[in-house]
Amino acid sequence: MYHWDFGAIWVYRSLLASGLFYTVLYTAVCIALGLLIGCVVGIGRLSSSGLISGPLRAYVEVFRCTPLLVQLIWFYYALPVLMHIEMTPVTASVLALSLYGGAFYSEIVRAGVNSIDPGQTEAGMAMGMTAAQVMRRVILPQAFKRMVPPLMSQSIMQLKNTSLLSVLAVPDLLYQGQSAAHDSYRPLEIYTIVALCYFLVLFPATLASKRLESRLARQDHG
């Protein structure tokens, strides 16, 4: 029978804490960049011009239909060869994860805007507003309430996806856990702690997402 000894891994607490910090940091950065990309692409895809919506749709489909792990490896190893640009593991990871998340965020934004009654756009235009003003003042405020739950769910997925960054030796929680496991020869204890750390971050975020979704639903029915 295996003898658990969590006391033996106490010495690695700073290493794991550092990994957790970088995991949360990378998540925050990638969510912020992904949301920015998603808003621009999502609204751009609503354009009636195929020259605008076409390339944006191609971007979304490419990133949604290829595994994130493959994208991470491609950005780190292939892109520097093609573009002759030095790419650090952190840069490649943030770029790939942000673009990957942005593709999913854009679909949420596009669906949210499309869910608003077209009559409201027509009413805004009849009042003398420009298309941009109607989008900013009328459509987006209403659509945003409907976007919040799926946006939060996708953001939670972004945190989970950061575990893949370890393949590029980015010092996130999983990578530091792997280093500690190799050094301590206590992989079960280390990976149990790593899993617990992810849970302690993700579970409150999931609860907050559900509570916000319920609150928005009550407001809609109210």
C-alpha cells in the first residue's frame, strides 16, 4: 500500500505558489486580450462586407477547429521560422491562448448581438442615430447581459487551458509541479496538491458564474 507523505513536499511550497501566481496572471492577461479580440472579431463578423467578415470567419474556424496544444507548438516552433521573429515561450503561449480564446469569445459576442430584436436597430436608425451609435447605445448594453454567463464559462475554460502551457516550459502551476515531482520523487502528493490548487481557484469562479447567471435570469423575468 502506498504511503502518503505530504510533509515531504512542504519544501516545494514556494515553487508551487509561484506557479499558481503565474497561472492566474497568464489567465488574466489571456482573458483580457481574448475579450478584446473577441469583441472586435464578433462585431466585425456582422459586417455585410465579405472582405471583412470572410477573413474573420476563417480565423474563427481555424482556431476553433484545431487543438490548442497544436496551436501552442505551432506558434513556438513554426511561426518564428516563417516570420523570422524570435518567439519566447511566454510570448508564444500568450499569443496562442489569446487568439484561441478570442475565437470563442467572438462567437459569444456575435450570438449575443444577433439575439437582439432587429426592430430595435431600425428604431434607433429612425431616431437619427448612426449604425455605430445604435450598436453602442442600444444593442450592446442589452446583448451584454446575455453574453455574461457564456463569457464567464469561457473564461473559466481559459484558466483550465493554461495547464497546457507547461509543454513550452512556461513556469505555470503544472510546470512547477512537474519540476517538484521529478525532484522529490513524490508525484502523487505533488499532483494532488496541483489538482487541489486548480480546484480552489476554479470552484469559486464556477459558483460565481452560476450565481450571476441566476441573478440575470431573475432580472429578465422580473
